[in-house]
Amino acid sequence: MKKINYKSFPDKEGHFAKFGGKYVSETLMYPLNELYKAYIKIAKSTSFKKELLGELKNYVGRPTPIYHASRISKELGSCNVYLKREDLNHTGAHKINNAMGQAMLAKAMGKTRIIAETGAGQHGVATATACARYNLKCVVYMGSDDIQRQKVNVYRMKLLGAEVIAVDSGSKTLKDALNEALRDWVTNVDDTHYIIGSVAGPHPYPMIVRDFQSIIGRESKQQMKKINKKAHILVACVGGGSNAIGLFHPYLEDDVEIIGVEAGGYGLNTGKHAAPLNKGKPGILHGNRTYIMEDENGQIKSTHSISAGLDYPGVGPEHSWLKDNKRVKYVTVTDKEALNAFYYLTEKEGIIPALETAHALAYAFKLAKTRSKKNILINLSGRGDKDIDTIASLQGMKV
Ligand SMILES: *Cc1c(COP(=O)(O)O)cnc(C)c1O
């Protein structure tokens, strides 16, 4: 394999080879350039980094542990399964790492108002939380269908002081909420910062979100070293791809196998899935060039996954690049397989994972049965509390 200096990407214009970039209207160019300049100047400074690290420690609860899942390791064969416990973060997932970093950056830039998009509501809750912490006004855009499906998270955001705006256009879900948030940003850029929730969107967002999430991989490396172990295989689920790139990025130049798991839904050949890297093709979505799911007429296709957090027709541009240069392997797991892994981890280790995470678990468990004596490190991106209603209704129950 030809040597790539992964840390030098993206370039100044946000390109990961032919992916990424800034495919936006002229009016959006200005705030994106401002953000890029502010990010380089402020977020790269020693004082900012130190302050953020303090917040992540004392408010978010980092470092999150690495847990050796010994019971399932034994049952699956000769591999050792390790879990990076992002589920133990404040608000229950990795999303807070990014929300805190960007809220602090916004504050330092003198912004007083934050906007965000959300699908299942996890990023909305993380953003509303950070805004309460930093005394920032918070507006969250959410598809009206998602508002119906995720009532508890909508209520949590309101308790935290956020205004939740229903988006009625398009499919009334995440991609429409993202469009609406970008529109708000253009008109209110003087006092407003837009906190995007994954490594998607136009440059510099994929880079900023990746950098804030990379603490997952950096911590993991140190922690594995401390227990005298080396990860041979990394596994994470991929929606937009932020928890995955957060784990992967610090390891890209190391001798380690890396696997991203997309949502296979009802199965790849049914068309009802959310697996652009496996079944999509390059195109433009939300201001960047990446693998997307679109039909013959260039319309974005509707997606399906049991987990709302993976239910997105695009993926971060860095993942598209890592797929094409073969550094990372991208696979899929169906709803049913994810569900089985959800029950398995819950019953054998006493950890209830998010349904998104269960996709990574399902693939890693399969792998553990076929490989010999490998250390498999899985990013346990979030806890399953938010999914209890879904699980219960699948069992014909109501909680
Ligand atoms: C939102 C979410 C995801 C998917 O988002 P990525 O940007 O792909 O990480 C995965 N797991 C959990 C728990 C989430 O809340």
C-alpha cells in the first residue's frame, strides 16, 4: 500500500482527494470561511485545548473507560473484545464531545445564538445541554415526523431551554432539518453559529467534527497501551460517520485493521437500507461530494434503518475517501442482526447499547468467531435508553 499522510487531509479547500469540498451558494461561502479562520486560530490554541479538556473531564466525564468484555469474549472464541465506553458520557453518547467543542468555539467567536439539526434528537439534546452550560440561545431544527417519533428527546430539549422548530418539507426527517438549519444560518450569521452533528456538510465541518471526536481514538490508544495490549481490529458503526472517524483517525497510519459498519436495514437487495458506501455512488449532498443514495433521476432516495441515528442517505466525505483508497473496509449489518447483538450484549455483559452501536457489535461478534487471538476494539457509541420504546414495541409491549 502506498504511504498516505492521513493527518494532512483535508486540504485547505476541504478535499479528501475527490471527496468533500464546499458545494454551497455564494452566501454560505462567507460564514464557512469565517468559521475556518476562527477554528484554526482559536481551537488550535493551547489555552482552548486545555479548557476543552477540563470540560470534557469534569462535565462530560472523560476519559471513558475501555472495558474488556470477558464473558462474551470467551463464548465467541479466542479473540478478546474491548469496548470503548462512549455510552458513559454525559447525555449518553459520543455526540457531546463535538457539541461541547463547537459551543466553546462559538462562545469564543462572540456568537450568542446556536442552531442545530437533529434526527432522533440525540444531537439536539447534546447541543441543548452545551448551550445551557454556556448560556447560549439554542434553536433545534427537526423533521415533523421525527418530532412525532421522538417525543421524549423533544421534551428534554425544551427542558434544557431550547426552541424546537418543526420542519415540514421533503421527507420531514433529518436531511430536511439540515437544509433548514443551513438556511437559518445564512440569514443570521452575525450572531449565530451552526453546530452540525456529524462529519457531514461543507468544509470545514467534516474536519472540525472529526478533530473534536478524535479524542475517542487518542484516549483508546493510551488506555490500551496502559494495559499492555494492542488493538488488532477496530470496529464502529457509520451513520454520518462521526463516532467511527473519532476512533479511526488517530489509528489510520498504524498497523491495524479498520472496519466501518453501515445500516443494512431489511437487506441490501431490498433497497430499504442506509448504506451509501456499499450501495450508493458519488454525488453531492449537503454541500460536499461523497457517496450518496440517489435514484436514476438524481433524487435522494428514502432510507431505512431500525436505528434513527444511522438513517441518513449520505456519509462523511472522509469515509468515502477511506473506502476508495481501501484503508477502511465498510460492511453492512441488517436490522435483525443488530437486534440480536443488542440482546446479546445486554444479557451477557449487562450493558444496554444504542441500536446504532448494535450494528458495530453484530459485525464484531461475527468476526470474533472466525478470527484467532485478535484484540477487537469496538466503539460503544451510545447507550440504549432512548431505544427502549422501540425494543418494547417489537416485543409487543408498551413501557
Ligand atoms: C448519532 C449516533 C450515531 C450515528 O452518528 P455518527 O455520526 O455516524 O457517529 C451512532 N451512535 C449513536 C449512539 C448515536 O447517537
